[in-house]
Amino acid sequence: MLTYTAKHEFLIGIDSDGCAFDTMELKQKECFIPQTISHWGLQGVSKYAREAAEFVNLYSKSRGINRFPALIEALEWTAKRPEVQVRGVQVEIPQSLIDWVKTETKLGNPALERAVGETNDPGLLKALQWSEAVNKQVGEIVRDGVPPFPFVRESLEKMRDKADILVVSATPQAALVHEWEGQDLARYVAEICGQEVGTKKESLGYAQEIGKYAEDHILMIGDAPGDYKAAVANKALFFPINPGTEEKSWETLCVEGLDRFFNGTFAGDYQKALLDEFDSCLPEKPKWERKG
């Protein structure tokens, strides 16, 4: 649950990795994917495992989902590749991990540690060891100095006197605090909500309970379809940060989007045009599955 006190009639939720900070490619390509190849025995098909993981986490409509369902999806895509099958590489996808992801809402290491302690399940233990290794690698690779995208700070300045601002992310809490405080951005936000708080949908829901905001007074800013789904689930508005043109998106938000949100002209045709462009950015299937 959240602990902040509502001070404004508007609420703005902001995703972090890949949305506010240009850290998503760095974390995935240098931290997550190498540890996936190492821990899940994919060295013999590393090219195809890497392509699958990059597609799921960066270049598809699954972009930005929690690391554990993303891991399962990446392993599934890898296992289906004919190139992997012909090499005789068995891709392990523990059923226990699939079941845990379906039933647990706080998909983070603390909850997984509890599940491992209760079941002593080898598949869950392997997933936990992978996740811990990822966090260690992120701490070593993603050091201080990764700034937010251009116009993020200017947008926060424009929001701060009119809206309660939350970081709403599937990233571990400690990493979020480190990044937002390291760039002197934490002072703008009422609360930082990582994966330990719950899903993005739940975090926005908790905030709604606190502030009792009107539906058209809630805006979610994100770079992934999951962010949009969290907004829709809470009947909130959504401003997309388009992958590949993040600077342009933030400039548009700062120059016109926020004004429209605060003056009540955001919903309707304006938001639809944004969503249509956003939808065209990310495919549902990888290039090796598409016809033509």
C-alpha cells in the first residue's frame, strides 16, 4: 500500500525504465540477457535466446512487463525456434515458475524468496538465483550518471504544483530510489512504487483510494502496452512515450500534453491520435514469425 498524502486534485503516474530514463536497452542487453543465457543453459543457442529476449523486453507489445513473465515468454519464443530445436537444446521453463507468476501479484524477489522457502522448488530457486544475479549485474553496470530523457525534468517542474506525482514501475524499489534520487528527481514525486508494492494497475488503484481523484484527473505516462492497460484498468488517461522517439514524446507532453490534461481537453481525439501512433511502434510477433 501507499503512504503519501494527496495534496492536489490531479494524479500523474510515470513509468521509469525506458520511459523516464534511457536505461532499458542497457539493462536488458548488458544485464538481463547475459544472465538469462548463463543461468538457463542457453550458451549453445545464445544468438536465438538473445533475439527472443530483446523482442519480448524491448521491441514487442510485451515491452516493459515484469521480469518473471518476461523471462517465461522469452524462453517460450526461444524454445519454438527451429534453429534451437535442430540443435537439440532443451529450454527449461519450470511449471512451478509459470504457476507462481499466475498466482502472485507482487512479482519480486521477496515474494519469490518466500515461495522458495515454503516449497524448496528447484525451478523457483533457479529463477530467484537468476533474478538476484540480474540485480547484481545492474548494480555493477548501471552506475550513477544515466540521466533522464530530455524534457523529463521540465515536465516534472510543470506537473509539481498541480498534480500528485508517482513513480509506477515494475522495477525493484531499491533500484528506483537509487536512480530517482541519484538524478535529483525524487523531490518531485509523492511516492515511488516498485514491484514490491504490486502491479502498476494496483499501484494506481491504491493511489485512487488515497486521493479519490476524478477519472479524467488521472494520467499514466508510459512506454509499454502494460502501462496503457494499467491506465485503462483504473479508467485513467494515458500519454505514450514512443520507443525510439522518446525525446520527441516528452517534448510533446511538456509543450502541449500536460496543458491539455490540466484543462480537460486531453481525452477524445487527441489521446486517440497518440494511441494510434503508439500502437504502430510495437509488433505482436517477432520478425522470424511474420509472413512475407
